[in-house]
Amino acid sequence: MLSLSKHVRWAGLLMLAGCAKPVAEPKGETIACAIDGAANFADGCTVERKGTRLVVHHPDGGFRQFEISSDGAVTALDGADTAQSIAIANGMIEAQIGGDRYRLNLEAPGSAAKP
């Protein structure tokens, strides 16, 4: 039989578990991505921009970090895989690393000079 102190401990643990905050969705622009070798792109990834550095968040919680030069060259900032990129059109590139592919704007939305 459980003693009163054990009941109090269990009640405290259950209360703490109920107070856990859900993990927040990453903030940033949504982009098309094809993760883990997927054949088709879907708008499921989110990009955080910090200057020329990008953090691409996957829908499953994974992420990749890149440095992108003004000419569209992509450098992976984490892991052992080498990133590659090709120009698509209208300032867009397709970056590939491992089995993951991303469609990225070279410039952040709203960052173009306005007349």
C-alpha cells in the first residue's frame, strides 16, 4: 500500500506534467522542401534568417544550418555532408544536402530595396 507521502509525490509529478509548455513552432518564412529523399516538394519547412546564415527547420523537429553567399553558393554549417545548390529562377535556388532538398530565396522577403 502507498503511504500518504508517496501519493503527494505522485500528485505533484502529475501536476508538473500538466504544466509543461508545448514546443513552439519555429518562426520564419515557410519554404518548399523534400526531406529524407522525398520525390515531391511540400511547403513544410520554416527558415530563420540571420544575415547570410539560415536555419531550416523540418516538420519533424530536425534542422539544417547554412551559409549562403550572394551568388547562391551554399555551405553547410553542421554535419559532415556537403551542400550543393543550383539556380532555379527569379532569385531562387535549390539547395541539397544528404537526402534533403530545399527551395530558397537568395534574399529574405521584404529585404529588397524600395524605390
